[in-house]
Amino acid sequence: MEDCIFCKIIQGEISSDFIYESDTVVAFNDVNPIAPVHILIIPRVHIASMNDINSDNSMIIADMVAVAVEIAKDKGIEKDGYKLLIRTGKNGGQEVSHIHLHLIGGAPLHEDIHSL
């Protein structure tokens, strides 16, 4: 999509240091982290939200989760724990209409839903 910030990052129009990249997904640090480790994992193909997941593209979710687990291990947060979060739609708190998985950890997380 032309106005999607994540598509622009993937296409190199906006600079970002990828922590991970493959043929299907990329990962980079969140610009507004809420924890010591706060990384976004996004598909290279534009998928607006979870509502657009179907049998043709559902494997992208598995790729995103596998990458999140790999990064959690690389960052040394797998033993103490971390949170994986996908927001969907306005009421779900989705701010960018390009599906993205938050990997959040490195410190105790509060259960306050409004802080996420």
C-alpha cells in the first residue's frame, strides 16, 4: 500500500535497522518501546489486520511467531518470559494497518491493559 509506513520500511523508503529478515518477514525495534525488548515482526506482504488472514496467507502468522521465539532466545529473555501481542482494529488498539506482532520483554510487565 502506498501510504503504509511498514510497507515503506520494507521497501527501504524509510530507514530501519532490521534485527531479522527473511523472504517472508522482517523484525525491527519499536520506535516507542514499553519494555527493554520491544520488537515488531511484520510480514513483507501487506496484510492489513488479523481479519485479513485466510487459508492462503495463514502460514505468515506461524513465521512471525517462530521469528519472535528465535529473537527472544537471541535476546536472552526466553527463560524469564515475554509477551506476544497482535492488535486488531480500532478497539484492539491497532495503530498501523499492516499486521504486526509485538515481542515485549526484558522486565516484569504489568497486566494493565491500557499500558499495552
